[in-house]
Amino acid sequence: MNGETTGTPAPATTPSATTPTATTSTAPSARQVWTRVRGAALVVAVVLIGGLVLATVRSTDSHGALDPRSTDPHGSRAVAELLEERGVTLTLATTLDKATAATNPETTLLVAAPDLLTDSQRSTLSSTLRNSAGRTVLLGAGSPSLGALAPGVTSAPGTAVTNLSPACALPAATRAGSVDLGGERYEVALGTTADSCYPSDGLPTLVRLPGTGTTDTVLLGSPDILHNARLDQQGNASLALQLLGSRPHLVWYLPSLYDASVDAPEDDTTGNFLALVPSGWLWGALQLALAALLAAVWRGRRLGPLVTERLPVALRASEAAEGRARLYRKANARDRAASVLRAATRTRLAPLLGVPTRDAHSPELLLTALSSRLPGTTADPKGLLFGPAPADDSTLIRLADQLDALEREVRTS
């Protein structure tokens, strides 16, 4: 039987029972693995250490956005120092308990991110505000916090921060003039007493809700007027100092994950965490991810094209053919075996019949040349070379014999 074999058979070496055989392994050793990866490991370690140091230094210096200790463009140290120069004492609170404990009629309570508070925290804060005679300033309050902290006001689609005119009679707004406001816009319910200022497309971005006595609540759609980078523009400083400096004491409340009053089962815990992480750490993580991606691309390009390697064991061509035949038999792949036999026969017949090898599997060309070479043959060349798959093993064996006979007949003709 003709097999689908290529190459020259190599002699197989059989070790004797007394001769020790060397174990051949293609797996790299630990030293080889370390040699390959030590460069990338060093680069990753340097980037990781540098990123952590940079993020730590930046977070230590900036303290995050709207922090009165921060000198970054989005920090608020400038307005804090101006308030202190005017005799306003400032208390920084990172927990709700500290913020509410410092609240009294002589206090302005600034809540930097009211939407980050949990439902229980908002309830506690609302109760404190009702019992206080001071002022509360909510920065960027949206739908999650308006219902509890500013009844009668609902949130509207936000807008970009731009220069807006007061368009109201609130003394602090008229004295400040145009300022940089935007962000959240508000709709005040009918019958609710409020000062609506700095409208954008007809909806205010600053709302003051008076309470009993000297109590009032101020909603600022955007905290940009408190940023260091914008404080000296337009009337931003004037409005910020009037809103935050109307009482002798200011409590600056920055919500924190370390607050014991935070409820663990809140649905937006992930969002709260990301919002409270200092920007330096987020940028450091992004830099590390980019460095890891570049290192992966670099290592992938270093591998280069595939190369051939000598096999650790030499096999005879006959053994390879026999092994493949056993696999076909085990899988009952008579169709595949017949296809291999026919394809091999066609490939060998084509040069003998003057047909190019690339056309060896074309029935029109190969059968025409075969009929011209063997005009009186009794075999069915088309059935032998391009017929259906054998139905059983005996038919497959008979097909192999007939293919051998046809090839011998062509060679001897």
C-alpha cells in the first residue's frame, strides 16, 4: 500500500537494556526563564516604584480636589486663606460626626460632595440642618441629595460651566456680578420661597432657600468658583467669600471612606470609592497599566519568527505512516484514508502523464491524459482516483490494491 510519506527514512536507534539513555527535555530551565524575563521584570519594578512614589507625593501635596489645604488648580487653599484673613475660622471635617458636632448658629457648613453621602448620612445631616440656625452650602447637589437636603427643589439637566450674570436680587450675587457657574441646574417648585440666580437657559445654577430665623441653604450647581485656578476670574472670589464668610466659623466637610457612618450595602459604593480616591493614585494606576501593555508588546516582538528545531527522537517514515494508519482505523476514518491514498496516487501520476503537479487534482486534465496513455485499460480511472468513500474496510483495501495496480500500469506503459 502506498503511504503519504515524505523525506528519507532515518534509522531508528534502539538503546540496549544495559546502556543508560539521556533524558532530553525541551522545557526551559529556571535559569533560562529568569534570563528571559529579568529585563522586563526590572522595568516593571522601576515603573511600579516610581509610580507609587509619584502618586504618594502628589496625593500628599494636593490632598484632592476642593481640599482647603491643596494648592493644585482644583484645590481650594486660596479661598481658605482669604477667609482666614477676614477672621473666619475654618474647621476641616472628613466625617459626618465631626461636621455635625461643629455646627451651630454661627457656622456655615460647606458640603463638598453631597451626592456621595449615603441615605442614612443624608437623613442625619438633614436633621442637623433643621435644628441649626446657620447656613449650609451644597456644592453640585443632584437628584440623590436634593430630596433630603433641599425639599422643593429638583435637578434639571446639567450645563457647561461658563460666565453667567446674576439676574436676581440676592445681595451677594448682585455685588459679585458675573461669575463662572454652570453644572447642575435646578427647578424650584411653585410656592417655594427661594432666590434663583445665575440662570442658564432659563434655569438657575444658584438657589438660596431661606429657613426659619437665620437658617438658609445655598445650592451651587458647580464648585468651580472655589478652585484655585478660577478664584481670581470674574466675580468668583467675591461670591465665594460672601457665601462662605457670612458667619464667623466655617466647617468644610469632605466626605471620606473612613467615615464610620458610611453604610456598607450602598449600591454606589464603587462609585463613591473612585470619586474619593486622590487623582494622583488614579493617574499612577493608569501609567502602570500603560507600562504593562508596552512591556507585553515589547516582549511579544522579541520572540521573532518561528524557527525549526531538531526533534529529540528520529522516526522511520514507515513508522509514521503506520501510526497514521492506526489512527485512521481507530476513528473509522475510511473516507479520510481513501482521500489520502487517492491524493498521493494522483500526485505521483501527474508527472508521469505530463500534467503539472498543481493540476494533479483536476479530473478533466488528469483523466484526459490517463486515457491517452492507457486507451485500452479495463479499470475505471475516474472511480479509482475521484470516486466515493469506501463503505467498509475490505473495500478500502481493494481500493489501495487497485491504485497500486493503476500506478504500475502507467509506469510500465
